[in-house]
Amino acid sequence: MTATIDTSPTFPQMAPSLRRRMACWLYEGMLMFGVVFIAGYLFSTLTQTRNALDNRHAQQAFLFVVFGIYFTWFWAKGQTLAMKTWHIRVVNRQGGAISQSRALWRYLLSWLWLLPPLALSSALQTSGAELSVLLAGWIVVWALLSRFHPERQFLHDALAGTRLVHEAPAARVRPAKRSTASTP
């Protein structure tokens, strides 16, 4: 008789709604402005870049690495700040924490959100407005494709072996009320 190991999580892990995941995605984008500002300032200071167009490709590569470090670090811990705010956690297929290498793989695959429309725009030499339409359309299609996944996950999560799950907020403990009556 062979023993089977149950690798399913001990609690139900539901995928957050598409609306919550996209709100988290937008919030993450706003938080990244701070990361870009600090990393850009550091890069400009270290390279003595005076004009934003100088060293543009080196700065883009630097930001790609900084973003990779940021996301890999926080995803390996389970959540970024935006994910904490929206009560979303990234886990592996079994519901456990993901490794640094899996988090890095997820980061690389997450660029599928942006690279196809950017490549198409470059090939067609589109204007900024046309690129915006391409990006918005691709993001909508990419997000809606998650509706066809059995667990409602994005394609890059399915390919990376990760899942986004709802994390119930921690219960708040209220301090005991102090007595306001004075003693004689």
C-alpha cells in the first residue's frame, strides 16, 4: 500500500478578483515612481550624467536590474507594499512561499505585459498616441485572458508556477479601554 502526500493547501486559496489585481497593479505603478526617482538619481550621480538622453540605454538597463531586485526580493517574501494594501499574496502552486529564483522567473515573464506592444510599436514606428492605444489594448487583452484560466491566474503566473491569492487581513486587536474614573 502506497502513501500519498497531500500537497494541497490547508486553507482555501482563492484568486483575488480581476478588479483588485488591476487596482494593485496600478498602485504598484505609482509606487515605482519613487523607485525610479531614487534609482535614476543614483545612476545620474554615479555616471555624472547631465542630460537625460545621455546614457539612456545604460540607464534603462540599470532600471531593469533595479526593478528585478525590487520585485524578486519582495515576491520571495510574499508581497510588495501594494500587494499588502490590496491583501494579495504570491505563492507557488502548492500555496507556499516562492523561491528567489522563481520570483526572478516571474519578474522576467511579467514583462510580457509590455514587451509585445513595445516591439510592435518599434517595428511599425508608431507615434506616442498609437503606442498608448497598443499598450492599453494589450493590457486589457492580457488581463481578460486570466478569465479563461481555471484558477483565474495571469499567463505569466501560470508559466512561472506561481499564483496570486487573496490573503485575509489580520484581525486588529483593540487595546483595552482605560478607566476614566479618578480614585480619591
